Amino acid sequence: MKILYHRIFIKNYKKRISPYPKLENQFKEQLEKFIKNPNDVSLKDHKLIGKKKNFRSFSISGDIRVIYLIVGDSVWLYDVGIHNQVY
């Protein structure tokens, strides 16, 4: 699986995640879990509905989510933030 980062993800990661070292570490841990086993229950991975019906989401912590899209053998990380920011 190849992980790719959309420009929206990069922008929002810099603004919402990287200023907080604890949150950045949690992101890295969850992303590592996701790469090893996308079906890990602790990720709370689920398919989205509505306008983002082609996307999926997994949890970083509490209310922090990563929105992603599977394209072939690649995973595009599309957005990151709290529930209200990404949905």
C-alpha cells in the first residue's frame, strides 16, 4: 500500500496537527497501525456517506479524524481534523 498526501491534507496537517506534539505522535501511531492492518478495530475505520460517499475515515483520537480515498493500490490522505472540520 502506497500512502500519498493530498495538498489539502498537508495544509490542514500543518495547521491542525503538527503544532501539537502529542497529537502528532498519536497521528503517527494510528497511521502505522493503518498501514499494517487497515481493519484494526481501534482505528474505527468506516465508509462515509453523502457528498463524500467515495471516501473513508479513521480515528486518530477522540474527535480527530483522517479522511482518505483508496485509488488502486494507493491511499490518498485527503483531510485531517476534528469531526466538524472534515465532514
